[in-house]
Amino acid sequence: MQVAAIAFDRFKPLKDDECESRIVAAKAALGRRAVILGHHYQRADVYKHADLTGDSLGLSRLATQTDAQYIVFCGVHFMAEVADILSTPEQIAILPDLSAGCSMADMANLAKVERAWRELGEVLNPDESITPITYINSAADLKAFCGEHGGIVCTSSNATKILEHSFARRPKVLFFPDQHLGRWSGHTLGIPVDQMLVWDFDEPMGGLTPEQIRHARVLLWKGHCSVHQMFQAQHILKFRNQYPDGKVISHPECNFEVCKLSDYVGSTDYILKTLVAAQPNTRWLVGTELNLVNRLAEQLKPEGKIVQFMAPTVCMCSTMARIDPQHLAWTLENLVAGKVVNQIKVPDREAQLARTALMRMLDIT
Ligand code: 13P
Ligand code: SF4
């Protein structure tokens, strides 16, 4: 007999501490059948239940390594898609709240990327001269586009390496959806900023002339992260003025000025490891999402490390925060009852092409 799913309405009114004990009980009942993956930006009351945590690259690797039947992803939609694509057909990827998306990933879609490719085809032969690179923060069909056109996926921890790899094959890259990660990675590789032009997807030909397209080495999709855009150069200048010995570390989704003014730039995992390895009694200004910064501030306080958030306003990944204890308890209790809710399933053909682009990345890094 078909088991009916337990409705979320029954979990909505639960208090957080009630959810806490129910999550712990459901995890114990599921044992090794379920693994909870948590991104570093996940809110504390959910993050503490994660079996494995990491940045996007680390979590993609973990999705290929776990043998759990259920992969419960406490992150955002594209991360659960990657888990589905890289896991075996028998494994089931689950996103506890389907509305946990990524605003940056939503800034590119297949129709717009295909249009860009067609328009570039009016100036040169893109399949011979341009490598499409998609940041992992993108929908599965864009990863499939890259798989089909000799392209590749990158994450914030390997983007420079992926660019280098791509330039050894074709002279140009189209980098989407995050212009800032693309620009910073190109700069790290020594590409002059005037050879990295923004492709404005709302304009015909990306708002560029044929001459500009021929001259450019990197075409940067006009996308950004709504969280990281809040960090500004002035925040760093003020900090340096107040604390000349302080260090600054930022995520490469921050704008170019912020990255240039930072002492260190890297992925969430890089930020975490750098701060953990830092000397005691040091002061840090950190340009990345609030949940991670708060966790590090708390964790490193006993060593006398002072960890400060870069912006004066609250910058949280509000979409990831939609995965709350209520949704996690609901998801897990349904699994205990034999019912899968919120499965993320990428269609087969798309998954196959997206896997090609993801595996190209994993093979290199
Ligand atoms: P990381 O790959 O550094 O974890 O970044 C993912 C992300 O979405 C940052 O906004
Ligand atoms: Fe997307 Fe920005 Fe959230 Fe990262 S922090 S998941 S890029 S919206």
C-alpha cells in the first residue's frame, strides 16, 4: 500500500527545540541510510545536524563518495542537483525546502546562454574558440550546455585552475553567471582587466561590438551574488584605519575592489581553514555570509582571535536559510515513515551532459 506523506502543515507550528529532538530521533532511526550534507552558510540550528560539511567543491566530492540511500542537502537547489547528478541512480537527493534557491544562479538561464552563443556565432565560431565555463552556482541545464559544448564547471576554490585549463584548449572563455568570480580568477591568472568584458544578457550582442568580442579573452556574464555585493571597499578601508595590524579575507564573489584590497581571497572552506590556522590573538575582517562568520567568531574566540563581519548590515543567504529545523524534521520523519518528499531529480539526458562538465572539473582538481 502507498504510504501518504506527512503534511508539512503539522511541522510549521513546532518550536525549534521540539524540532531539535525530533531531528535527532529521526536521524537515529534512519542510521546510515541517510546522510545530511550542510553548506558552510547553513543556519546554526540546521548546520549542527549535518553529518558532513564543506564548500561547494567539497560537497560535490562527498556526493560521489557517500553510499547512503538518501542525501539530504541542507544548502540550495543547485547543490542538491549536483548531488543527484553525481550520485548513483539508486540514491535519492533531497532538498528540505524547494524554495531554497540561489539568486545568483537565477541570473542565468538556458535561453539567454543559448542566445549569447548564437550571437557570438555571428562574430566567430564559438565551439572552436570559446570555452563555456559555468560556476557551480547554476542550474543543471547550464552545466549540460557546458558538457555539450566542450565546457566545464568550476567552483570558487578552483576557478583559476579551470580558466588556465580552458585557455590551453581555446583562446576565449564565456564565464557565467558570476562576473566577480570570473574577473578575479582571470586577474589572478594575469589577464588584463580590459580583456575581460561584461556580457550584458539584456542587450543585443551582450552590449558589445564585434571588435570588442574579438579583443576579449574573458566574457563575463552580468551576474552577481546579492549577499556578497553588500561588501564594499570602504568597509575594508575603515577597518584598516582602525586596526592596521588586522587581516582581511574575502570570498571571490565579492567585487573586484574588495578582492584587491583583501589580504586573502578564497572559498568558504579556504576562509575557514585560514582562520583556524591563524595565529592566536589576531583580528580578522571577513567578507562572506553571516552564518559562517558568526560560527567562526564563536569557535575562535577562546584562542583570542577576533573575527569581524565586513558589512555594517546583516548579509545572510536568506534563501539557504529557508531550510529551517521544521523543514528538516519534516523531511526526515517522512523518510522514517517510508516517504520521500522534495526529491531533486535532474532529467536523464540533462544529467548525463551535466555530469560530463562536472567530471571534467573533478578530474582536473
Ligand atoms: P563555496 O564554494 O565557497 O562554498 O561558495 C558557495 C557559495 O554559494 C558562495 O556564495
Ligand atoms: Fe547563491 Fe549568494 Fe546564497 Fe551563495 S550566498 S548560495 S551565491 S545567493
